[in-house]
Amino acid sequence: MKIKLAVRYSFFLLLISGCAPKNEPAKIAEWVRYVDPYFKVHFNYPKGWHLLSEGGRVTLYSSQDVMDKFYDPTSKGKEGVQVIVAFEKLDSLQTLEGYANSYATDLGNSGYTVSPAEPITMEDAPGSQVHYTGFHDEKTKSEAVRAFAIKDSVLYYVQYAGFNDLYKMYHVVYDTLIASIKLPKPKAAATALDPSVPSTEFEKFANNFLEISYPDNFETAMPQPKAPVEFSLELKGYRLDSNIRVDILAAQGLPVEKVLEQNEKKFPNPGSRGETMLDGAKTLFLNYSPAQSIGSRVYFLVKNDRVYRVIINYHRPAKDVYLPVFEKTVASLKTK
């Protein structure tokens, strides 16, 4: 029996497929954290896998040569595994159980063998998962599981699928994603009346360069770095003059004192200096003023032969509002 896999394949996709020969999946040596500034769902996935992002839609492959097999399971394409991460704004009063049962019914009508739904948890949200299998031809079996959860009137799901015995071999990807997933938090009510006020509720950004917490009414952006910078991260809120930027570049063996000395002339109207500790290491900072209404500070941290340069800018008349929150953000920095 041939089965069409076009059963509700929409929303945000994260397709994860095996890149090793059949029955010998590649070892997963390291995990990285996926963070999207628009789709506020965070989760861990294997480092080095091919990622495509288009708006709120994310697709990840362990290699490009496994994609065709999921579009046409009867093709001679390379076998692998697949994971889908998605959300859907609820437009009805249908329950979680109703969604799971409806999905299971669709699968059964398409020829799959479906197991009874089982309870599961996504972060702190109760959920339900449906397991199913089906044959596309005599040599190609697909096996999959989809987990549903509803939070703040939004339906989230994670689907994991694999061909033949690869489903079991890569199941750790599904287990890790479910265990690490963080669903969006509702915006703090205190900031709803004034969007320029940085929230005191924090979200976390993490990748293979750093980890940092920031106000949950701010957005993250990763501008293309210009040499010698290796990576840049921007944390931006409602006001364009109040933000945080992190740049990472090679230290070339220089101590933090020498780094500050070489860079201080780049910052206009320098003022007082200070010293603090970030991520357990000595950190020097310089207060300066790029404009009359803007207060700024630049931090220099040297660790693992990298310079972590953190710049905070804030609307000077609202210093008492911005500075404590921004200092808390900087204090949360963890290097990698």
C-alpha cells in the first residue's frame, strides 16, 4: 500500500534526517540551541545539521541529500529521520484531546496504523502524543510520533518521523527536543501600557558562542558580522536608542586591560571606568556618551582567547528604568 505523507504538513517545519549509511546513523557529538526572534519556541538540535528559515517557518536537515525521500517516500533518495516543530493559533474551542483524535482519524483514513494517544508534557504544558506506522512500498516503512500541547490559546506540536529502523536509532533527537523545548511566555502586563519599558520577565538566547537572558519584550537579531568580528547579537526594544549589542572577536592573546586600552578611543566622550565580574572572569567597562540624550557603556571580557564586547545604550532621562534591567542582562552572559 502506498501512503501519501501530505497529511497536514504545514505551519513551522523542522525536518531532521539521518546522514549516515542505512542502519548506521551518525553520532550526535554536540547539541546547539535554536532560538528564533519571531517564533518564540526554543529547543536543542544536533550541531551541524542543515537549517533553512523563512519567516516563521524553520526546516532542518542532517544533510540536503535526504530531503527528496520525505517529499516522495517511494523514490530512491537517501533515508533519514524528520522532526516538525509547529504552532497554530486556535480558531475554535476544540480541546487538546479533540485535536489529537482528529489527527489520528486522518492518519487512519490515509492508511496508517495508529496507536492510542498517550499523555506527554511540553515544558509546563500538558500534552498528548500519537504514534503511527505505514508502508509506502515493500521496502519502505515510515514510523512517526506527533506530540500536541495547547498554551495561551495556541496549539503547538512536535512530530518525529523516520524510515525503517532509523526511527528508533535517532529517537534521542525527539527525546532531547521534547525535554529542552521552551514555549513562549505571555508578555508581562506591566509593560502593556508602555511598550518602551523593558520587561522584568526574561527570555534566554543561546547558541555555540554564548548564552544570555534578556527582557521578553525585546527582539533578537544577528547582523552579518564584519571582520574581525566573528559573531554579533543585537537585543532591541521599542525605543531605537535603547538596546544591547554583543560582538565576539579573537583576543589574539591580549589581556583585558590591553583590549580596553586599544579600543577606548573608538567610544566618544569617555567618562568613568569600572570593573566587574562576568562569567567568573574579570571584566572592565567604560561609560561614554554618543549623544546628549543617550547614555552608553561598553564592557570588555576576555575568555577562551575571545573578546566579548558588550555595549548598552539607554535613553538617559529613563536611566533608572533601563540601566538596572540592562545590567541584569549583561550579568547573565555565559561564554562558550
